[in-house]
Amino acid sequence: RESPKLKAEAFKLIPGGEGHAGHGCKADTDSKETTWPDCRRAVNQRYFDEIAALEKKFDDGQCKGGVAKCTDSPPVYCKEGLCALREPGTKMP
């Protein structure tokens, strides 16, 4: 089926995925948190949109899969030109 392929494709788009060391940004507003295919992933707008399109195909195809329970996710921000999750104890600007 297509479902595992869609999730695998999404994982390739997240930072640390195959070919992605990080997602570039210029300001905090460039960084977004994606909750699919897993929790706590900071991505830029371009990859956020690509992952959302894959998630829509996944949902439209009525794919089944474990749903991650995302709780207490830290905010995302632009850290030295890369989208990142704000570390505990880091002050908000």
C-alpha cells in the first residue's frame, strides 16, 4: 500500500532525514512545528507545506497508523539560521 511510502517520504523531509541537516530560516516566523509524521519537528514553511500535502494524501487514502501523542511541545524558532525547537530554560524574546 501507499501509506508506509507516504510516511517515509515525510520523514525524509524533516531535519535529520535523508539529505536534510536542517531547515533554513531568517526569522522566527519562518519556522513551523509539524505534528506529522511524528511530534516535535521544527521545519520551515516550504517543508511544512510539503509535509501537509503528504499528510492529506495519507488521510484521504484512509491510511491507518499509530497516532503519536504530542504533549508539551516547546515552541519553534529560528536559531542561527536554522529552524529549531526552543530548549527548556531558553528565554523567549
